[in-house]
Amino acid sequence: MTLYNVSTGAAAAGTGGVLAATGAVNMMWALVAAFTLFSAGLALKRILPARTR
């Protein structure tokens, strides 16, 4: 029993190789980090009590 077709694995490996060769992986990790920090900020904003005057 196979979970993936051979062509799917080859396409994924090829895409990973192209991303690594172009430096797009660094950009991808920068976007992941930015999204993580943004999400953490929203979570903190939701947890902290609202300021009252």
C-alpha cells in the first residue's frame, strides 16, 4: 500500500530544491516568523483585561 504517488514526491522534492536555490526559503521563514509574532500579539491583547477609565 502506498500513500503517495511517485510523481507527487518528485514534485515536492523539486519544489523544495527550487525554493532553496532561489533563497525563497528565507523569505518564507520571515513570513512565518512575522505571522507568529502577529498572532502572539493578538493573543496577548485578548488575554489582558481591557483598560477602563
